[in-house]
Amino acid sequence: MKTARKAALHVNQNEGLIFEKSSAGKAAWKLPPLDVPEVDTAELLGSNERRDLGVMPEVSEIEIIRHFTRLSTWNYAIDLGMYPLGSCTMKYNPRVNEAVARVEGIANAHPYQPEKISQGALRIIKTLSECLIEITGMDAITLQPAAGAHGEMTGLLMVRAYHQSKGNARKKILIPDSAHGTNPATAAMVNYAVENLKSDSRGMVDIASLAAQMNEDVAALMLTNPNTLGVFEQDIHKIAEILHAKGGLLYMDGANMNALVGKARPGDFGVDVMHLNLHKTFSTPHGGGGPGSGPVAIKKGLEPFLPAPVVITKSDGTLGFEYDRPHSVGRVRAFYGNFGMFVRALAYIQANGPDGLRQTTEDAVLNANYIRKGLEGTYDLPYSTPTMHEVVFSDKLQLKKGVRTMDIAKRLIDYGFHPYTTAFPLIVPGALMIEPTESESKEEMDLFVEAMKAIAEEVEENPQTVLDAPVSTRVSRLDETAAARKPVLRWKPA
Amino acid sequence: MSYPTDRKYTKEHEWIQINGTTATVGITDYAQQSLGDIVFVEVPKVGAELAAGKTFGTVESVKAVSDLYAPASGTVTEVNGDLAISPEKVNKDPHGSWMLKLTLKNPGELDGLLSPADYEKFVNEEAGH
Amino acid sequence: MRYLPKSPADREAMLKAIGATTVDDLFAPIPAEYRLKRDLKIPRQMAESEIVDFFRQRSRENGEGYTSFLGAGAYSHYRPVIIDSLISRGEFLTAYTPYQAEISQGTLQSIFEFQTMICELTGMEVANASMYDGSTAAAEAVMMAVRLTGRRSVVVARSLHPEYREVLATYATHQGMPLSVVGFSDTGRVNLKELEKSVTADTACVLVQSPNFFGTIEDVDAVAEIAHRNGAMLVVSIAEAVSLGIVEPPRQADIIAMEAQSFGVPMGFGGPYCGVIATREKFVRQMPGRLVGQTTDKQGRRGFVLTLATREQHIRREKATSNICTNQALVALMVNIFMTVYGKVGLKELAKQNLAKAAYAASHFAKHGKLLFAAPRFNEFVVQTSEDPGAINKRLLGHKIVGGLPLKKFYPELGNASLWCCTELTTRSAIDTAVGLIAESERSERSAKEEDAEEVAR
């Protein structure tokens, strides 16, 4: 293979399962002596007393440090390099976010502590809410949902409550065939039927189909804008008109807000309800799969239906929670939401200010277009429509040699990068979905384009190299079939 | 691939083998090839009522799930417990691995199904796309 | 802006390569009427020191340095420092969901260990890689039971955390799942006679919490017997994970929906926390959430992958077991490290200390107020006072102590009752101070009553 300029092989440590290191008598803990009398647990608990903690491990502190440190070195991460994953917005996770989240009064606050000593937390919630409302161009917001999908559910619950209050809950949600899987899954959870909406040859919503399918049974259209192809729905005002004319609502999946912040506002182009992903657009860390946070912003017509409680300013000027919300859809989780992520998202907004946010969005779109230009011709571009912060290619040209998007993705690993999103969106067979985000330097992106071109050459000259990839990792092409046929989901002693 | 002549086929790639008023159902070679390695087969319990053309279960590969459509209406009399342990048998021998047996409610429905030759033609057209 | 790694020269070069004149050319797809021509009205860009100052100030306004007796679903336990040392490593903090197994083995192996330890602690056979929190885990566990049994009604204990019940009601509303609530007896446990009457042939599951909202340990055997005899499943919610060190887990449960926040997750004003669902192997295909499985690669090397993905939204779409995508991975890693640090012996000792502190506090409160609910409890208890707990708490606040949670809002029939929690971090002196204030309050209430009685007599 051409020498990868981004990465090289390096000795890394092996490490077994923690249970394989465990042995009786080792300990990593020590509790202070009890300052109250000891208790007789058998007497207090009777038959409820636990007899055995089974194979819970017994190891020392250094073994734990080495265990997890070694494991961590087997991971790719944003801190190591670009993730070109489409619609994931893998941007830099600022460290000041982590520092401020750990300040004592914030980190150790109990959610039920009296309002009098919660003014700090309430101010954080209020300030973030106001910033997000301004950024989205909406009227009100809830921060309660724990993630994007949770936000979608909350948003659709409010849509349903709204229609119910008008006398007809309606029956279905229209969802474009390019949508993320959470969209139809969520619609089903809220007991709406899902009806698919076709995309046109430009990769946008087919307006004629929408007009034909829109009627008084349709509660809402769930739209991602820009969509999963990175294309901005230019007819968005027509889309909103068609929906509103028949009393329907426009729901926007905010996963792709990284193309809009500071440049355009969904509330201005007809969106009635939308969710945000703080772990995408607002830099809170992915942490290996979560936590996230999925606030839902709405127009004032939906305000009565917000989950309770809502933050209000009381007559004495202090902040508090209002629980008396008779039309609320209820709670979607205990307490107030992933507060730790509010802190991080607010710190990100503060670090940027209006000019920083705008420049961030400009860089995100510039980067994606730069990569698009770099790879045009090497990979098939199914839609010639201008794209914003992400771009979708296909494996059509490489398929002739029997190589698919998944194989190219695996080979990219040998070049030192994390793969792009494969096989999504569904409307592009063999998709390669790429979103660099603003966090990538010209150098990193040049290395990426170089790697992708090198792989395309390998496909022509020696496709087996790509089909065998990755070859530089500790494990390669794990047997997912066996894992699904005979699942082994925990360790057991021999 | 030539398809066994002792049975009929559906456009959703199921086969049905008739024996008087009872029938045996499975999926075709084309189906198992499209799915890839099968990891799980979900079938109804004995006694369940099937309606022709409606879904009665699913077959899963690692990355996809496909609905199974009943070729004919009837009551399930037997289910192949082997597939719960070895779903890969459907890949290895799709025409020999049966999924369920049923008593037919309306044998007339079978007239609408595809003959082995027609099914083969249908599959070749599909593959051509 | 300091997070952006491009110089003006870089941008120039890139625009040239693309064939655009200015970056605004790239925003032409947005209709002109929607393109913002003004700055967003948000606070100006701040220096890092200003950001830190802002949050330090908020922290001072947020009860910094106070001692708390609050529990009720969020628990104050000591967090070993190596948790943050390890999870702050960029390879954990800034890693993506482990869909590309070859470069995510660190995340995947640690989840596999997490799943194993949750099984050991709960007595279940499989556990997932986390749900959002205990409340949504309970709601999803109930929906799982509905799918598995094909029945629709749900029986819920009133001694389940009130906010968990609210969440369940929200989820249930649109799934056509009628909920019926069963009260508690004066032992603090679910009223078995009421339960017997509520469970029918249409009941998909019975949902109880143990230790319950009052800190009382339920008679899970009895509840399980009633549920199972009627063909219903038993779902048990656990909000105080530390209890699992000394309290026998509900092994008769079909599904356990847990909140693991107590295991090394900061209380953080309510989130992010760490829900988990654990169940029996035969139900695994109906379980929501990510699952990590062990397998081998083409060279026979052991490795880990996300598995049984066909349950999930990205494949099943509208037929998925849930819409969950993002989970609580980093928080689950904190939980994992906590469980590893304390381990087999430490978790038991930690739980014992909690038991001891609460027992000491309860016995002293009982001398002055009324200690409710006689059944065995873990680290929380309910005390009824003559004076309104709100007023007592106000005075405690003057000592920088946050008193127990007044229960009138959730259980009006309990009058002046409040819920107190003691953990290994609660000091004897804090307990003694609180007890002293309650004693004082009771004395003055009693003498006020005596004076009133004398007045009336006169």
C-alpha cells in the first residue's frame, strides 16, 4: 500500500477482561471508619440480606488504571483525528466544558434541593434556553429530553396534544425516505402511522408528492434540513405552506443544524417544532455513545403542551420551577434533563459568541465542499445538487471491481482515519456519507482526500487489499453473524 | 438454480409444498442469498391463524430484517424448532429447511401462486434490475 | 475563533479550489429571505477565564458547601478520583458509538464488562449497555413486558418514585396501556390485598420499586407470586444501586430496570444519569438499547461487537423495540469503574455503612418525631413531624443543611412527612444537628399545643 502519511503502526498493550485479573484479597477501595454504631445486617434485613456478590472483581488501583488506560488506546477518538461521519457532527469537545461541569456547586447539586440554593442551576437553564431559542428562531423550549430520539418523541407528543386540542388528533406522519431511522421509530412510539415521502431527482422532497399526500389525516411532516444528503430544501416555504394550509405542522429534525447556526433560523422558514442534538451541534462529547441531550424548541402555539416543570421568573425576581401546567404532555423523564450537557453547551456558546458561531458554520460548510471537490471524479456523486455541511458519494464506480462502501471504509482505517457513514441514507445505494465539521484543518482534510484517492487506486489495481482491510488493527472483520446467532453477552467463569 | 417442482412459490420468495389439506412453508434460495447469513427466524406458535398475504414472522440477518408473508390461509400445526438452534440451515438448504406446517383453510388460494418455472422467471427479472 | 484550525490563507486556498469567491456563495442554496443579515442576539464571545468565572459564580449560587439529607432517586456517594482521571482520557471522552468495532475495542470491551457486572449484581442473565435513566428504563421495561405477553394493562405500585410514574403515564398514554395504581400499607410496602384484586388476565406486568421510594424493601417474593400466578411479568425498578451490595436482588423479577447513578455518577442537578435494563436471556430479542457481544475475528482473536442490532431503530425503523439511539455510554463507564474499584467486598462494605448511618439517624429521629413504615429499609426513611417540614427545613438551611424531602406534594395523606437519606458521606455531626433541630421543633410544637389547651380550658 502507499505509505499512509497520517498513521503508523505502534506497539500497543494487550489487556484481558477485568475478571481475568481478579483474585480474592486484592482491593482498590478504602472506607473511613464508621462514626455511628455498627449494625447487625442480619437483624435489620432478615431474609433480604444478600449472601453473595458472585464474580464481582477484586483488583488493585494500579490494575484498574492500567486496565482502562490500555483499553482506551484501542479506541479512535476526535482527539486523535477526523471522524468524517455524516450527520454525526463529530466536532472538537472543548475542555473548558469539562472543567466547568465539575465545579462543586454544579456537579454535586441535588435536583430536589430548595430553589433558594438552586439559583445558579436555574440561571444556567434559563440562559441556555434563551440562547437556543434565539439560535433556532423559535418561541419556547424544553431541555428535558435526554437525546435526539427522546426529543423527537417529546416533539411528536406535543404535536399530538396540539391536534387533540383542536378536536382531531390525526393519524399519520409523513417521513422522507432519506430520514434517519429514529424518525419512523419515534412516530410509531407515539402511535402515529408512518407514510413515506419520495425524494425527487435533486434529492429534495418531491413537492407534487407532498401536495398529493397532504390531507387532514396528516399530523406533521418530519423533515431534516439540510437533509441527509447535505442538501438544503430550497422549496421549504412551499413545504411549510402545503402543511399549514391543511392544519399540519412542520417538524424539523435538527441533526444538521451545523449548517445553519448563525446563518439561517428554522423558526424563520416555517418550522413549528424541532429538536436539537447538543452532542452534535453544541460540542458536548459523544463519550463512546452518549450521554446526549435533545432539547425541543417550539412556536408559541405549542407552548401549553411543554413537559413540566418549566423555568419561570417569580414576582420577587428569583427563578423557580412551575409545575402547574394543565395542558402539559407530562414528563418524559425524572428531574429536569441532562443538566451536565446544558452546562457544556452553554460554555460552548459563550466561547463562540455570535461571530464565533457564524464562523463555525461557515467553516463547516467550506470544509464539506472542499472535500466534495477533492473527491469528485474519484467517487460517484449521485446528486449534483449543491450541498452544505455534508456530502454523499456512492460506491458505484468501485462496485465494478466487487468492492463496496463498507470495504472502502475498512481500508480507510489502515490509513489512520475513522470511516465515514456507510449504507445511509437509504436512498443512495452503497452510500459514503461524509461530514468533516469545522474542526478539521486543511492539512487533515488533504490527508483524508489523499487516503480516499489512494484507496480508489487500490480498488483498480489490487482490490483484494481493500477487501482484506483493515490489516493494521488488533482485530479485523469480527464475526458479527456468530455474535448474533449465539449471543454471548457477558463473561462467565470457566 | 432450478427450483423444486413439487411446490409453488410467492413473489415474496416463500415456497409452499402441498400435501392434501396440509402444507409446508419455507423461503427460497433467492431469499436466503439476498439476506446473507441468517441469524434468527421468528415464527408463530402452533395454533396461530395465518391469513394469505399477511405477515406471519420475520427472518433476520446481521444487518437486515425481512417480513415473512403467508402464501395461504390456515392454522399452524407444527413449527420447526431446529431453526431456533441452527438458523444457518436456512442458508445451507433453503428448500429443505421448512419453517412451519399448516392446515389449509382455503386451498383455492393456491391457484394464484407461481409455478416453479414462473418463479424462476420472476427471480431472473428481479436479479436483472 | 480559537476552536477553528484554519488561517485566512487556508480559507482562501480552499475557496479557490472549490471555485467560489466568498464563503457566502456556499450558502446560496438557502433562499435569500431566510439568510440572517444580523448577528445572533446571544452574549458576546467570552475568554476562557470569563467562562470559568461565570460558572464559579453560578456554583456559589447553588448551595456549594451544603450538607444534604436528600435521596429520592438521586444519591450522594463518594466518587473515587480515578473515575474522572480515566473517563477524561480523550480516547473515551471523544470517541463515537462503537459501530466500527475494529477501532472501538476499548469502548466495546468496557461495555461487555459493565453488562457482566450488572448481571452479577441484579441476578439477571443479560443486561444492556444503558438507557437514559431509571425513569425511562422503567417505562421501556413495561413496554417490553407488553410486547412479550401480548397483554396491555399495567399495575404500578404507588410506592414507585412519583416522577417515574409520571414518565410511565406519558409513555403509556399513546400505547393504549391502561395503568392502575396499587397503594401501600402501613408497613411501607405494596398492599398485597389490593394487588391481588388489581392483577387480571389482561395484566402484562406488575411494576414495583425495591428499595421503594420510601426506602422500604418490598416483599418481592409475595409480589412475584401474585404476578406470575396470573401470567403477568414482574418488573422491578431499583433507584439506589448501592443497595445491591447488601440487599438481595429481586431474582424473581422478569425484568429489572435500574438507575445506576449511585455508582460514581455526580448528582449534577438531575442528569446525565445511567439507566439499565437487565432481564432473562429468553427475552433478549425484545430488549431495547445497545448490546455488546463477544465474538472472534477472522484470525480467531477474541473481540467485541455491537450485536442483535436488528432490534434497533436504524434497521427496524418503525418496528424497532424502541427509538433509542444515543445512550449514556460515558456515564456507564463511570459506573463500570466504580463497580470495579469497590468490587466484591467493597460494594458490601459500602452498603453496610449506608445501612448503619440511616439506622442511627432513624433511631434518633424516632425519639422526637414519628418514624413511619416498619418494614426493613436500606438508606432512606420517612419521619412525620408536628411542624410543617418546610419550616423545619428552612431553619436547617440556616445551618447549611438541606433537610429531607417533604412528601406532601406527592403523598398528601402522609401530612407532615418527609423522606430522609443517609449515605456513607453523611456525618454523625450532621445527623445530630438535624435531630437536635427536629427535637427542638417538636418541643415547641408540644408546648404551643399545651398553651392552646390551657387557653381553651380557661
